[in-house]
Amino acid sequence: MCGLCGMLAGAQRGVGAEANLFEAAAGTTHGRQERHKRLRLLNQVLRHYRLTLADFAGSGFVLRSPTGRSELVSSVGALWPAVERLSGKPCDPLDPALLATLDGRTRPDGAA
């Protein structure tokens, strides 16, 4: 199944914590603010992998690599395997380099 079909299938299910953790109360100011807040936080983590996440029509997100590769993702659960595919690195939330990047001690390119 292609990413777009998977995203649409996820939107139709729409029930349960995994279905759309990105989804915020559509059409409300608070919902949009929450969605953008989550996006900023996720991009802080993704900076370590040299990836970016952007909103896709308010119903999903596009994950992009610096080389132009991209994937559509519709949930946090779908995000991390996509990060591993595009970055070629395993996602480890306890990786000392990731924690140092988040703490601001190093730049994402590994320099101090």
C-alpha cells in the first residue's frame, strides 16, 4: 500500500490512540495550535536524524530527508519506522548523541 493510501485508511479508522495521535480538533484554533506545537517538538527530535516534518493538508505529515526523499505519515507510530528508513539509522530515544542534541550541547551534524 502506498503512503497516501495508508494515510487515508488511517483517517477513516479514526478511532483509538494509534489511529491519529497527530490529529487535533480540526477546525478549532486550539486544535491547530496543538498540532503545530507537536510538530515543533517532533522536529527538534528529527533534527538529530537530519530530517524534517511538515504539515500535509491538516490530515497527515510529510517526512523529508536532506536528499529530497520523503514519506507521508499519519501517526506517531508510523513516524519512527519512516525515520529509520529515511535516515538509515535506528531510532533510540536513549541514544546519548540524541539526548545531547536535544539538550543543546551538540549540533545535529555531530560537532560540539
